Amino acid sequence: MPRPTAAQLAYGSCTVILSTLAMLLLSQTSSPAGIALVAVAALALGLLVALTVPVRRAPRPAPASAAARPAAQERVAAGSVTDN
């Protein structure tokens, strides 16, 4: 399993902190069960955000096509070039 990138960690952490604050302020809960529920929901949301951040991957080299090769290489490959 690949390690998370710095962007994934940052987005996930910010999501957990901000969503916890927002849910606590909006719900105005003060019971331990309510606070625990908000914390679990914020952690789940942060995990979801961290896993959906797109990860950059190295571009794959394009396969060499016949149109991309010079004509001299095609003659050599076909065996039509004679030694002088």
C-alpha cells in the first residue's frame, strides 16, 4: 500500500479540524456522546477527503509509432540499405 502524500495528509487534517469545529458549533452539543459522534464523523470525513485527493503519477512514455520514426531507420529495419 503506498504511503499518503503531503497533500493528502494536509487536506485530510484540515478537513477533520474544520468539520469538527463546524459540527460542534452548529449542533451546540455538550454531551460526551454527542461530542464523540461528531469526532467520529469528522474523522470519517477527513479520511474520505484524504483518499479522494488525486495523486500525480509520472507520465508514461508514448509508444514509438511508425510515423514517429525517421525514414532512414525504416530502411535499416527493412534491410534495404546496402553497405558501400
